[in-house]
Amino acid sequence: MWNRATSPQATSARWERVRGWLPAALLAALAVATYGNTLRNGFVWDDQYIVVDNPETRDLGALGRVLLSPDEASSYYRPLNRASYLVDFQLFGMNAAGFHAVGVALHVVNVLLLLALGRRLFGTRPPAFLAAALLAVHPIQAEAVDFISARNNLLVLAFSLSALLLFLEALRRDSAGRAWLSGLALLLGLLSKEQALGVVPVVVGCALVPGLRAPAGGRRSLAFLVPHASAIVLYAVLRSLALGPGAAGGAILPGLPSRMALQAYAVPHYLGLALFPAGLTIFHDIPAAPLSIPWILPAWVAIAAAAYLLCRRWDAPVAIASLWLAFQYVPISNVVPIPSAPIAERYLYVPAAGLWLLAAAALDRLPRRLGGKALAACAGLAIAALAARTIARNADWRDDLSLMASAVRVNPRSVDARFNLGEVLRERGDLPGAVAQWEEALRLSPDDPRPLVQLGTLAARGGDYARAEAYYRRALQAEPGEPLAHFNLARVCDLTGRPGEALDHYRRFAAAAPDRRTRAQRSFAARRIRELEGSLGR
């Protein structure tokens, strides 16, 4: 008689449990192995401004203020993301390795959530595993994971995937409780980044569209959307309290045609980086006339052909993945103006989840006569190559110098890359190197005010006020509202005995409402304005 613990049935049951958890364990290990070298990286780029030098990152008593106040960019309201840095500081101090470890952990969570969604959609493990593996290792995702200040992308994907998974379970089990948990996940996603709103059309589609709606959803599917409507209303109230009555953002119509034309370039550019992740950089140049680029039309023909082939057999996995990709891309498309870069790799972190599901669906539809083992081997090699590329990309984020140097290496004609590399070299005491980068930036873009201001400042510190003034006036001619050009020109006028002109430029600087990074200059300018107004009788 077989012992219960060693019977074939018990052994088989244990093996099935192991098989159930093995893909998740492998994916978690794959993601950690790919991003493990980020723990050696420091704070880079905007991390210094947003995390390191931000007093709200260090004071736990600031939590209430964080939850009801705008971000550093005043048009954003992302309190959960900001609160996460505060918690990190309580756990790790200002140790970058701890902040990076949290980012890697969130990425692992997202990989496992996408695996769960893939299993729910495909019903089989291989395509779900492939989609999650692409999220785990693809180098276009590296900026969102490596850049601490981009953590909002990790958080919003986690909560958006959770909202969708919980809603699908609510429909399957006819569970109002899971529907409310889905609404809570949506609220947490919105408090991380506005992009979470993109999951709402996917949820609505799952509730109402035949073929997507779970059989048990039935008559209660509409009622299951009430929690999501409630989450949106509550978020709108909190956002309005934090940002004020003008929280809806700027006008959409001004500049809309040019932003739409940019999408003709941006969409194939993003997809090109997904297929061939060779030109990864933090500064993507925007062409002056996107529609005139020769490869734009063939690229869109290829995109249309791929969409047609996928949609020929329209099923739930393709439909939900397509809805996710489309509606998660809209918020980052710059159709609604974004007060940031028009194109950035970190933006693609959330919509790419739909892209990876579509890639898995496409591979799953390939004829079996091509050989399942051969396809699996090719997919494995591709995953290994992508992981190796991501590990190399992580090293670019080691510090500011390596990051900016990589940007110049990828695109030597990038003015942004040249200017920022010059900034890093100046901070490290390499003034000749900084001047060389800024002069090259001016050669590429003669009217860019940023290198002009920096070259003027170097001249002023060397006592050459005439040359400094020439640089500042040239910067203001190119950009009349450039705040630092007004401030620095005011200082030159102050030092060369022209108080009236100094007062005028101090006032223009103050009226430009610079951000927190110019706090010291604002304080100095306010004091000098009072003193000069008193002495000049103005």
C-alpha cells in the first residue's frame, strides 16, 4: 500500500503545483538578473532635483502636504509617486541602492501581473510567458526602471494591470467586491500618474463588448463600472484641491496640427526602437518636418499590414491588448500637450504591455508546422539578446557623466545631449571640456539660449563682464523670456553701475515664475528689487 506522502498521486499533485509557480519564479529571476546591476547606480539627471534636494523626500511629516499638493511640475498631481520616495528615505536614507531596489521590485511585480493577465487571456502558458518575458528584459523599458524619478510609470502599470485583472475576476465570479477592489486599484493608479485613465476604456470594453465580456458578467456588468466612475470622481476632486480650479490643463487646440504630425513620426519611431533597440537615448530629436521623412510612408504601410494580419482573427487577447496599447498611448502621445519631452522611452513602459501581448499573440498564431521547439529556441535567443542589451543600457545610468556621454555617443548632433554633458563636466571642474560641449551645441543650434547663458556665466566669473553681457543679450534675443539670462544680466548691470537696468531685469526674472531649482536666485532678486526700488524711488 502506497504511503500518502509518497504516492504517485501526491507526487503528481506536488509537481503540478511546482509547474504552476515555475514560470513566475523564472520570470522574477530573469527580471532581477537583468536589472541587478542597477543597484550600483547613483542618483542621476533630475533625481538630484526631484529626490535628493527635495525636503519633502526627507520629512515624514510632509506626507499630508504631499497628498494634497502639486508636483514640482505644477501641472502634475502624482502624490503616491512622491510619497513613495518619502517612504524610501525612511527605509534606506539617501542611499541610491535602496531606491533602485524598490524600482526593480516594482518591475518584477509588473512582470508577474502581465503573466497573470496573459494566462487569463490566452488560456495557455507559452504566449503569456513570452509577453511577460519581453516586459522583463526589453531595453526600451530600461529608462523607466533605471531612472528613479520615472517611478510613476512603474506604479501606474502595477495599479492599471491590477485594476484590469480584478475587473475580469469580478465579471467571471459575478463579484461586486472584486469590482470595488478594481476601482480602488484605478484610484491608486491615478494618484501615481494620470495615464491610469487609459485602463478605463479597456475595462468598459470587457464589460460591454460581446466576445470580451465574461459569461458571468451579464446584467451586472454595468453596475460593476460604478466603482471606476467613483474613483475618477474622487480623483478629480483631490486633483482640483491640489492644483486649483484650472487643474484640467492647458488648451488642446493651439499647436494641435503640429503635434498630430509629430505622431506620424513618433509611432513608427517607438515601434522601431521596440524592434531594433539600438539607438536608445534620453534625448530623442524631433524632426522639423516629420511628414517629409522618406521612410514614414513605408513604415505606416508596414504597421497597417501588421494590424490587418492580427485583426483578421479578432479574439479577446488581440482585442484587449489592442485597446490597452491604443488607450495607454494616447496620454503620452503629446496630442494633449505634455510639459516634458515630446518623445521619451520611459513613456512607453505602460502601453508596451499591450505591445508585448500582441507580439505573443502573433507568435502563437504561427503555423505549428514551423516547429514549436524551433520557435521556442528563437524566442529564447531573442530574450537573451534583449537582456544583454538591457544590462549594458543599465550601465549608462551609473552616473550623470556616463548617462550624458552615452547620449552624445548615440547622437553627436543632439543639442540637448551636448548641453547637458557640458553641465556635468562643469560640475566636475572640467571647464575646458564644458566649454567645448557648449560651443559645439551653439554650432549645432546658434540661437539656443542655454549654452549662451552658461558661457556668459563663465565669462562673468572670469571678470569679463562685457563678454558675459554679450552672451546674455544674445540669449534674450533668441528667447526674450529666458529667466536666467534676465537674472544674470541684472547681476552684470548691478556690478557695472547700471541700477535702473538691473532693476528692470530683476523684475523680468521674478515675473517669469521660475521653478524651485532657482530658489536662491529668486530670494536674491527679491531682496535686490526692494533695495533698488528704495534707492531709485521706484
